[in-house]
Amino acid sequence: MTSGYMGPEGDPFAEFLARFFGGPRPRQIDIGRLLSQPARELVRGAAQYAAEHGSRDLDTEHLLRAALSTEPTRGLLSRAGADPDS
């Protein structure tokens, strides 16, 4: 039996055992540095909308709502015949 962390491509049960018996902790990745400036602004707007509406979690609903206030989403919806303000 091997000891150590199997990683995401390994067998899930082996991964569980590795974690249970003290395998390395998963790495934390700062996704903020991987996002473009427009993507960071979108997430920031979504977080603000979520907080204003009493949510502690950032969900797809909040991301979609924030996207409705930016281009090209507004233009795409308008060209498709939808009203982005409704």
C-alpha cells in the first residue's frame, strides 16, 4: 500500500484513506489572481448585490444579476428580444 495523497485523478477511496491517515492538505488557490479585471468587477458586483440582499453566500443568481448590469450581457439580451431591466 502506498502512503500519500493520490490527488484528484486517483481513486476516491484511496484519496479518502490518504486524507484520513494524514495525507497532505489540499492546496488553496487564490482564484482572484486568475480572473481578468472584468471578471473581478463582475464578482465584486455580485458580492455587493448578495450582501445588500442579506445573503452571506455568493450564488449563481447573484452572478447572473451582476452580469445583467454589464456589457456584453445587456446587449446580447436586447438583441435576443429580452428586456434586461425586467
